Amino acid sequence: MPSKVEFNCLPTAIGSMPHTDPKEACSLVAKYLLALPAWPQLPKRSHLENMYVQFSEGFPGVVLEGDKIYVDRSAEFDSQLEQLYTAYSKNSPDGYAISAEYAAGLHAFLALKQQSPNMVKGQITGPISWGLCVTDREHRGVLYDELLAEALSRFLRLKAMWQERFLKTISRDTIIFVDEPYLTSLGTAFVAIPSEQVTALLEEVFGGIDGLKGVHCCGTTDWSILLKSPTDVLSFDAYNYADSLSCYPAEVKSFLERGSTIAWGIVPNDEETLAKESLSSLYDRFGEALAPFARDGISFKQLVAQSLLTPSCGLASLSPEAAIQALELLAGLSAKVKRKYTI
């Protein structure tokens, strides 16, 4: 895969959809996001598709009790941990597959092979967010346990590696987003971890991805950490937090100069807000989001070339009808921007 890809504001999705039928969800993805389809996560289908549970399958000592997920370091924990480290040392992800029970949309996504998309997108929960939401028996995030933190980053690396190989059966070129909603709490008392650990954990997961890799954060954070990381795509909620990224003009310029991409989450995923928007209003809002960077010397042509368009976050909170509206607006906005700024 080339080190630099100009997406020219192609539309894609963050991941989740409100549907329970994986074939229906994949059909919508294929209809509206044909150039860069993303497999749909379906949390309303099963609690196993919750973004933290979905990628927990096979983690040493993991226990699911209803909606709760935690790690129990008794019983088979040591032997399971040894298996994990053996698989990691051999770059062998086969024992850490994502089953259809945990990700029905991923497996239904294989049907898109017939359409031969140029690239497909996957996603996985990142180590910071996973490590804060999955706890030990004392209800402490496993991220604060040195052994478990190392294990989880290596575990998610294997999960990402397996997923990428799975998606390559559909398309030779792939992009995997690491979803990190809890980075919005970075630097607060709630997430008392140093930026160096954030970078190290993310880089461990990135190490399992051969193709393009991205990071998605649906709020505001210290963007300099991610802009300086090895990620190829920075994905963020540009509908609500465009101003937060404009506070880092030098870092954004350097990020783009090395050939990386910004994924602008410009279509809202709140149903009431979405109902008030139109293609014209979102086009104007996107232009306003890009304007500060153009004033800092980055041409609109370059910004458009090195951009993706997405919803602000996942669409699972919407009704199925509103999710279709969001995808229609997204596809329409992409087409309008491309007509204006690209050949």
C-alpha cells in the first residue's frame, strides 16, 4: 500500500449502526459508502457487540456477567497469559479471531467481496479506552495494572492483525481505526496516565497493522499526542469540536506534510441535531472547519485531498431511518466537495 493516499473527501463510517440484521446494515454500507465501506458494529443486536465486549474474546481471565466485563486473575489466567505471549512472539493471531457471535456485521461484510471495493475499513477499540472500561475484581481499570496493561496492548495488536488479514480477503488495501473515546479525559483526574504511556500503548497496537492505521476520538483531547504518533489518519468529531483541532496549526501542517489524512466527522450523530441539517448547511460547516488551516498556509486543495468525511461518531444511537439520513447526507456532501475542489 502506498505511504500516501489522497482520499479526496471520500465518505466512510466510524463503525456502529442501529440495526440488528447484519445483512441489512452491510447493504446500506455498500449503497452509500461503496468506495470505502466500513463493517458495521451492531450493539443493538447483542450485548456482545458492545465496543468493549466485542474485542474481549480470548483475553486471559476475562469474565462476562450480564453487562459487566472484568478480568479474574485466578483459575486459568496464567496459562492463558502464556498462550497470549506465545502468540504475540510468533505474530500468530489465529487464536484471537473475532467470531460472528461477537461481530455479525464483520462476517456479513464478506459479501462485499463481490463488489471489489478498492479499500475497506475496519475498527477496533483502543488500549486506553479498553483498559479503563474493563476492570479487575476490585473495579479498577486494567490499564492501571502494569502486567494487564502490557497484556491488553499485545492482545489488541493480535486482534487488529487478525482483523486486517480477514478484511484483506475482500480488498487488498485496508485501513483500521483504533477507537479511543476515553482520550477525551486525558490529563484529568479520571485518566491519570502519562502521555508517554498513551503513545507506547497505541504504537503497540499499530504494530499489528500492516496497512493504513487511524485513531478516532469523538471529543476533544491533546491532539498533539496523536498528530505526532505514527497514525496515518486522525479521525475526530468535527461537527462539535472543529475548533479544538485548529489550536494545533503547526502540528496539523506537519501531519499533512508527511502524507497523513484527517477524517472530519462532520455529519452529526444526534437525531434532533441531524434533523436540522441539510446538504447545504453541512457544506458550509465543513468549509468553516477547514478555514483556520487555510489561513495558516495550507491550501484548500491539499486539505480536501488529504481528508475523509465521516459521521461525528457511530450511528448506533440513531433510529434506522435517521441513520440512513446521515449516510445520505454524508455521501451527498462528499460528492459536492469533490465536484467543487477535485477533478
